[in-house]
Amino acid sequence: MSRSKGAARRPENPAPRKRSLFRSPTGGLRGGWLLAASLLCYALVAVGLRWALLAGFAALFRAWGVNAETAHLAPGWARLLFRWHGAIASALVALGLIALSAGLRKLWAVDQDAKKPFPVKEGRYKAVKVFSSFGLLGLSVPVVATLVALVFDSIRPEWPLSTPRFTLALVPLLAVSLLSALASETFVRRVLYDGVKPRWGAKWAAAIAVAAYFVAGSGWAGNAIGAVNVALMGLVGCVVYARCGLWASVGLRFGWSAAATLLLGFGGGDAAVYRFYGVSEALLTGGDAGPACGVIATLLMIAALAWLGWRYGLYTFRIPGTTRTSNGRSS
């Protein structure tokens, strides 16, 4: 029986899209390949660029005949370069990682406005505020752990606490420390967390970000307690970033690293304001490795994580007879 002229033609079924190992059904690379490529690029820049820069400096110093024994005989600019070439290499690597993260973020096709929690007019003020607030939080963990250890005479200062040592070298070292924190947090949060979350969910994004933070922060290099503390710091950073943005997590990371190395002097360094050494009970204090490898810091990190969870309403339980407000608190 023939169709009438007014009958609508049934649309033809489109040809099924062929499954691809590399491309997702919606277009673009699959998340697994993007993740592998991002981690590989980060490793190449972080390790390869640093090795190339240090090798170049070493070749330059050999050509000039400058080493640790003859540096005092070199011109002033050569002595300055010999002294600071490690910090210069760290700063250049950090800038390279920041540029890499900007490119990888576009490759992940992350919404460029996805992490702008503040209005444009208040952006700078809010960024400074959250950076300072969470910087103090990150700084307080090693400082409080050190004070507790001092009370129990588990660590001792190499010089009296009443005579801190401030040098001009602190200024460039603080700048390099800030650049390093910004580079690491930009990759871990802006690339991995923001890229994975819309594909696999917030839990997988947090797990991958914590794992990347653990490796980048050398959590594997210390003892078991140090590994737990680095993982906890990575988890706290995820909570802070998800609620307050990039500058909050950068402040947290910068406060911790600046306090542990440049203020308290764990790990050596002539530019530190203080320098401590372990006496006993290294399990609690971390000993010469610093509070990052001690149980006191672990307890402080767990307390900080619990407070952040309560502050930003991450927990589902509530006290009977109370209602949950818009900011997540019970009232």
C-alpha cells in the first residue's frame, strides 16, 4: 500500500559511532589518556627541565673554573650566580609548570570560569584575604607542633629563641617558595581536580589530586608518618580548593613549606630564622626531619580537616532538633 503524499517520512537511523580507544563518544581524548599525558608532561618539565638547567649551570661553572673552593676568588656577579643558581633553576621550573598547566587546562577543555568564586570587583581583595587566612592555617601546623615539642624538650634550637636571624636571603627564598607552591597547586587543582571532576566525579578527582600531591610533595621519601601527613595535607588542600579557590590552597601550601624550612629551619639552610634539631621522641616530633614526620602534626592535620568539614558543611549528620543553614552549619 503506497504512502500518501502528506505522510511524514521516517528519519533514517544514523550510523552508530565507532568506538575509539583514544577518543570519547562526546569528542576529545578520553579522560584516562588525558590524565596519563598530563602526568607525563608534568614529570618531563619538573624533572627534565630542572636537570637541563642544573647541567647547564654546572657546565658554565666548569668553563669559568668556579667551584665551592674557588668561588670566593670569582667576580661578585659570578659568586652571586654560583650561590643562587639552585633557586634560579627552581623558579624557572615553577614558571614552566605554570605555563604547562595553562595549556593542559585547555586540553582538558575545563570551563575557564569554573573556579572564579569571587565577583570581579571583589576578586583581588578576596584572593588576598583567603591566601592570608589559609596561609596562617598552613603555617600554624608546623609552628604549633614545634612549640609542643619544645615544651616536652623533644627538640632544641641551635641558638636562643630570643635572637632570631633575619637575612636578605629570605626575600628571594620566600618568592621561590611561593612560585613553587603556585606551580604545584595549579597543576594538581586546576588541571587534575577540575579536569577529572566533571568526568568521573568529585571523589575520583580528590583521590587523584591527593595521589599527585603525594608524589609531587615527596611523601614517599620520608617515614610512614610523614607519608600520612603529606596525604592529609593533600586532602585538606582539596577541601580548601573546592570551597575557596586556588589562592586558598596556594596559601595553605606556602604557609606550611615556608614555616617548616625558612622559619623553623628543618632540613638545614643558612637563611632560616631558627634552626632546630631533634633530641628524643622522634615519633611524636619528627626529629631532625621536622614536624612533617611527627604524630603531633598528624593530629593537628586531622583536627584541621574536621574543622574545615564542619565549617563548610561536608558532613551529613546533624544534631537532633536543629536545622542546617545555607552555609552547612546546624542551628
